[in-house]
Amino acid sequence: MKLKDVRFCVRVLYLFICITFCLSLYAQTVFDLTVQPFSGTDFFADGVKIQPEVLETDKSIARVRFRFDTPPAKLDIKHEGFRPVSIEGTSLLQKSGFAFLSRENSQYDVEAVFQTGSKPKSLRFINDKLVAAALLEADGVDIIDIQTGNVRRIKPPEQYARQQGFVETLVLPQQNELWVSQMSSACVHVFDLAGFAYKRSIQSSGAWSKVMAYNQANNRVYVSNWVSRDISVINPLSYTEERKIPVAAVPRGMAFSQDGLYMYCAQFEDDSGKSRCRLIKKNLKDLKTLTEAGSKGAKRHIAADYRTKRLYVSDMFNACIEVYSLEDDSLIASIRVFNNPNTIALSPDGRRLYVSCRGPNHPEKGYEHKGLVTGRLDIIDTHLLTRIESIEAGNQPTGLDVSSDGTFIVLSDFLDNRVRLFRFLKPFVKP
């Protein structure tokens, strides 16, 4: 055989091997899994331990890849001290998935994970099926169906959508409306709840409109404006701003006395940007400040419980939840939580207070970048006034809400563009 014939045969053989290899890869089932915690976690395909390819690590979270010639009937993920997670073989055909493991003594499991647009700032249960996620760096709000996993985007008109900066949502059931605040335009956008059709926009005279709160007693929506340091009062029937309430420091969360005559406001920072603010109470008739309470800090969010006559306030600077009496405005307790607590939400029965904790800021780059540790979901027993659980989450958990029956909790990992759906389990009883 001549040399050129040998070379030709070698080329053909090499081409055959390459084609065979590519076809084998094509025939394989490739499944990417995001898992937390990763270090110390073992993976089993039909009982046989396997080692995945590590694609990316992010503190305690990792994205790994499995390749199967034939998909197993079940993929088990196990970690000592955590409840195992199993993924059925049919789910492996979906190409990607999540496995966020819960500690053995936890009362919560992550039931589902949803990808959203950039920086989901806040979350709101519209009903027991749908959740609204306001997106800070996208053109609208994502509506998440927690049953099907479907995510759809709703937007105001283009002149608003392109400005981004959507912060909070509010449901007004009596008007069948979903309200969305947008700080970049200082507007509140109104959507119909039935099909989420855009209805109108309400222009405030403030700057950087953020948190919204509804006062049922006088049927008014209050919108706190960061830069102008005031609060817009909006009539939901006429869709107009009726007046503004001046505040000495940056206003954030708001709540009202049960009779609606007084407003509590969480003040975040002063003119110089320092976190040395207190909770204030204002008379809504003459707008006078009646009390200033609590330690000096960065008050972020408020939840009121009229049954127990208590007010819960998150303080990001002091990493605590302050508990006040609605009867005399006195401070009852200060409960230590993880770093940078922001949004808080009460369970429907008032027994648990959920706290989204962003975690420590990046020591060099600041809060706009991922820190060195992940954030947490802290749970407080409101009878014992103590933290009973702290669940590791993602990068900067921010948005938070609880379903009307208390079964589900949604939490947004702000810098991961993800929303976690937790299911509340029956209280764990040690044997």
C-alpha cells in the first residue's frame, strides 16, 4: 500500500472516530443541576455514586453537569445532616434543575425555584397561585405561576418600561388592581388583576418612589419617596396625588394604627447618608410627628399585627427586628437576626415573622456586588420573641411574601435573578 493510501485511511479513521464521539455526545442526556450546599454533597444514580462535572461555584452553591448514556430512574442528592432530594428520571430530560437541601430539623423545604428578570426587588402574592416580582433592572414585573412554573412579563408603556427601576407592588382587591411603583419615573402604574392589562400611570411629585402601603380606614395609598424624603398620598378612586407628607429622613416602610388615624414610618438614613434614624409616628390629621422610638439605625420595613397589638420593624444597620406595642408605642423587644435584614412578613396566624436578610455587603465593592457569604431567611417565633431558624439562601435575599394560608413563602435572591418557593411543613418533633 502506498504512503498516500495509508494517510488517506488514517484520515478516514480519524474522521470516523470524531463522528462517533460527537454522535455519542449527542445521544447522551446532559443535565445541569444547581445545588446548595455543594461541598460534602454526594450524588447517586440509581443507587450508584457518581461524580458530576463542576461548571461553576458560588460560595455554598454550585452548578454541576451530569452526562448519562441512559437516564437513571432516579438521581439522589444526599448530604449528612440534610434531608435528601430525589429527581425522577423524567425530570432529567428537562436539561436543568435545582436541589436546595433543607437541614433535617428544618420546618421548611424549597419546593421550586423560578428564574426571573434582572434583580427581583420585591415579591407579592396576588392570590394563592400567582406571585408578582418587581424587577429593578428590567422593563416591568414578572408574574410567576407557582403551580405551573410559567413566568410572564407585564409592562407599562414603553416610555416607562425603558427606564426600568420597578420596586414594589400592591394589590387593591376592591378595585381588582395591581399597583407597581417605579422609582426612576416617580410613578405608580396600575394593571387590571383579571388579565394584567395596563390601565394607567399615576405621577407623583416626589422623587424615587418606592414602598407603598394601603390605609383601609381612609382608602388611601401612601408611597414613600426616597430622594425627596416625603410620602405621597394617593386617592385610588381618582388616581391622583392629594398631598405629600414631609419626613425628616429617608422614608421606607409604613404601617397604620388600626383606626387609620396614625401612620408609623421606618426612617432609613438622614441627609448625610448616616444610619441614625428612628421609627416615627405621625398624626395623619395635622401631619405632626408624635413620637420617635427605637434605637438609631436604618429602619427598613414594618409589619403590623392588630390581634396582638404589636408592630415589627426591621433595622438593617443594627441587624435586628424591633417589636413595639401599638397600645403605647413602647419598645417590647429587640431580636438579633442575620446581617442586613430588609423585608419582613407575618404568617397569617401571626405566629411566625419571616425576615429576608441580605447578608454582609462585599467588603470592598459594596452592596451592589455579591458578598463573601450568602444571605438568609430568618424565622422568628412571635410568642417566644426569638429566632427559631435561619436558612441559607442566595445572593442578597430581598423580596419576601407569605401565601394567605401560610403554606408557602417566596423569597427573591436579588443578585441571582431567582425566586425560591418554600413550603412550610408540620413542626418537626425530635424522636
